[in-house]
Amino acid sequence: MNFGENLRRIRLEKGMTQVELAKAVEVKQPIIAQYERGSKQPTVATAQAIARALGCELMELVG
């Protein structure tokens, strides 16, 4: 699985919407959608913020 697939899976497991995650990470919802589709990659700092917001390890998202 790639970052986008992992992001979507973990987000759904945690019961979060894209809007809720975007607010927690302080980005716009379309950015989260782009990450999940794989059309855009987050910076390391943003990926770390996403992991914190989802309560998971960064490696769960990346690997």
C-alpha cells in the first residue's frame, strides 16, 4: 500500500472525515483528498501532523 491508501484506510478506521482531518492538520479538505488519491504528496512535517491527528505512527502511513 502507498501513503494515500494507508491514509484513507487509517482515517476511516478512526472514524474521521476528510474535513475533520483537514481541520486537525490545518489544511483544506481538497488537499487531504489529493493525498489519498496520490496526486499530491505531503511534506514530512505535514505527514507527521497527519499521523498525530490520526493517533498513529508515521511509519504506518508511509509503509
